[in-house]
Amino acid sequence: MEALNKVQLLAVLAIPVIFAITVHEAAHGWVANLLGDRTAFMLGRVTFNPIRHIDPIGTVLVPILTFLLVGFLFGWAKPVPVDWRNLGHPRRDMALVALAGPGANLIMALGWGLMIHLGLMLLETSQWVAMPLVYMGAAGVLINVFLMVLNLFPLLPLDGGRVLSALLPPRLAAYFARLEPFGLMILLALLVTGLLGAVLLPVVIGTVDILPGAGIVKELFFV
């Protein structure tokens, strides 16, 4: 299959990115609501409306700039507010709320992978329909796997940091929490130095390998 230029790639990434961040954030709020905290629900954040989750800088400007300048898609959405005091088992429930986002991304990656297969089935009869499905499906797999792996990185305020904080003994968790104000700066430093990509890329590729459409995703994005 033909490789896409950066403009074409941005076009096929747009819809998967919007769904990836929207469903990811909605999943946090949905699980929090199930576990007793209605904060996100009352603020209208348990929704698939992307406008409720988009941060103009983190969701639009930063991803476009990092992608065009360094070829690496990086960004963030507005965090879903969760009040741990409303949860029945705060430490355990905060970990479950955190895992909901990456879990949603994994499910979406599976769905986009199945779309690749649908596109391939239609390739001989309706190429003008099939090719967008294949390209967008591949982009959907990649972006959702990447967001899942990135968010599971054990650094606050990422979801992986929330899970690690819940697993640590309370005293260690309190010390770990002190790093949260510096988490984004640490993450950006890891990105700029290339360490973040070196750590995440093997996990991303390994995860893609077990999903439908892995061969197409790797042909388009890793060759």
C-alpha cells in the first residue's frame, strides 16, 4: 500500500484522534459514576461530545506541532474531574477509574482493526470506499494503542501514575504524589530526549501485533 504524506496522514488521523480522546475521557467519568462519584456526570463530561473534552492547546495545537516538527503525535485532553471522597474504596476505585481510559482505547483499537479487515474485503468491489476504511482503520489502531501505552506510563498525572499510586503503600504514595506538578515537564523532557519513544515504541509495536490488521498498520506506519 502507498505511504501517506503528512497532510494525508493528518486527514486520516483526525477522526480516530477525536474518538480516542473523547471515549477515553468519557470512560473515566462513566466508571467514576458507577463507583459513586457523579462529579464528571454533573459537569457533562460523561459524553461522546468531543467539545466537552477538547483542550485547545493540548488536543489541537500541541499534537499538530509535534507531529509536523518531530513526527511524534503528543497531546492531552481536559482531565475528567473525580472526587475520591465520593468513592466507596478510594484507592482501589481511583485505580479502576484510571484504567477505564486505556481500556476504552484498547477496545477502540480492536474495532478499528476490524474496520481494516472490512476495507480489505471491499477492496475489489468498491475501492473508493475500501481505501479510506483501511487507512482510517490503521490510523485508529495506531493512535488508540499509542494513547493506551502512553497513558499507562507510571507517571502522574497519567493513568499509569494513578494506578501506581493506588498500589503503593500510603506513605510512599504520598511522596510519589509530590511529583505530579512536575509530571508534564518530565514527560516533555523524556519526549525531547527521545527516551519516551525508545520506551514506548516496542510496547506499541508489540500491542499492535496482537490486533486485527497489524500487518497493514505496520506497513503504513513502521516501514
